[in-house]
Amino acid sequence: MSELKKLYQQAILKHNREPANFGALAAPSHQARGLNALCGDDLTVQLRLENDTIREIAFQGDACAISMASASLMTEQMHGRSREEALQVFEAFEQLMAGEIEESPLLGEANVLAGVRAFPARIKSARLPWHALRAALTGEGQVSTET
């Protein structure tokens, strides 16, 4: 088994069992819901922006292991970033999922999600929380992987 596949599997298991930043924020300034009807994923990402900087970030909902792990890894990368930086990290993640890049320093540990590309049917699950984050930052309110 390749090292990337091992790291990917370990990260998915760890972040699914003990997700970082799982729960509701007391006073979010921004939030968006992400739905993946095919898989049954239903996540809400909440943020508290202060001076255009993410001071708090959390997610809640029911989702598959890949979506939960992706949301957990995403929240770890976003805390303390400006809205502009967060959108740049989102773009790097999209490039990673599309296979345009192998990794990005912007993604940190979330680079292990490149392993999802080996399972094309699961890419939507990995992307869902990231799209919910972008929707929260841009005021969309809700996104679906089916549109």
C-alpha cells in the first residue's frame, strides 16, 4: 500500500471518529448548508468573522466518513484566515480534487484528501463542506453537489 493511501486512510479514520470543530457556534455571523442527496450528506458550516477574519469555524450535521473528515480538515485550515485567504485555500482544494496539482502548502494536512481522487464517486463527498464554506463566505446560504 502506498504511503499516500496509508496517510489518506488514517486521516479519514481519525477525522471521522474525532472531528475537529464539530458542533454549533453560539453566534455565527455566516453559515451555509451543504447537501449531497446521492450520499445523504447534510452539513452546515458556521463562521464568526471579525474584521473579515475567521475567528471561529464549526460544522455540524450527518455525513459519510469522507465528508466528515474533509469538513474537519477544512476547519483546521481556515481558522484565523481572512475571507480572501479562505477563498484562495478553497481554490487550491478544488485544484487538488481536479488533479491539477498534487499538493498545496495552503492545504496543510488537508492535502491527504488527494487520495479521494482514487474513488471518483466520493469526490463530491469530499468537496461538499468546502463548497458550504464558500457559500457561507459569499452569502449563498445553501449548496448542493447535484447542481
